Amino acid sequence: MSFRNLDANGDWTFGQSMSNYVYDDMEILLNAKTRILSFLGDCFFAPTEGIDWWHLFAYNKQAELENAVMATIAETNGVASTNQVESYMTGNRKINLAYSITTVNGTTYQQELIPIM
């Protein structure tokens, strides 16, 4: 399995043949990232996929949001374990999200998504 790579804006990359695709651990990381950034019900062919960002994006819902992110990562193909998920709400209604995962290949990665929303 392979995934089309994303550019800095989160759009698919084109024009470089097979260099536009990621494989192995990078594909697992990209899949986890795109699944985290997906909104619940936003995809017509997978309406139960994604995170309920509209209801969990609040100061008093931080633990629920982190649990939803953890569950989404755990359900991602190729992820052996979710080691850590932390979210930080900023004053300008944005969220910084950091997480650590171990892939089925035994490698641990830390990623940070700044800012979300």
C-alpha cells in the first residue's frame, strides 16, 4: 500500500511520478495525520470516520478530544501503539496537537500538528 504525499498546504503532490508517494513508516504517519485532521461525517463514503472536532473543540473537552485522537490513531493500519497524545488550546481558538506512535515496524515517531482549526 502507498499514499500520495502532501505538500506544505496539505494538498496532494503531483508531477513527480512515483516520488509523489510515500511508503512504509512514512505512509503510516501520513495516514494517521490525515485521519486525525478529518472531520466526523465529512466524507460521503465513510460518514462514521473522523473526529468530532465541532463538539470536542472546547476548553472543557480536552480529555475527550485527546481520547478521540488516541482512538483514531489506534485504528490506523500499521500503528502498533499510541504512546502519548497532548493537546494545547491557544488563546486565538487554535489547538496544538502532539502525539507519539510506534509502528508495526517497531519505530517510534513523534509528530506535532500546529495549529489545527
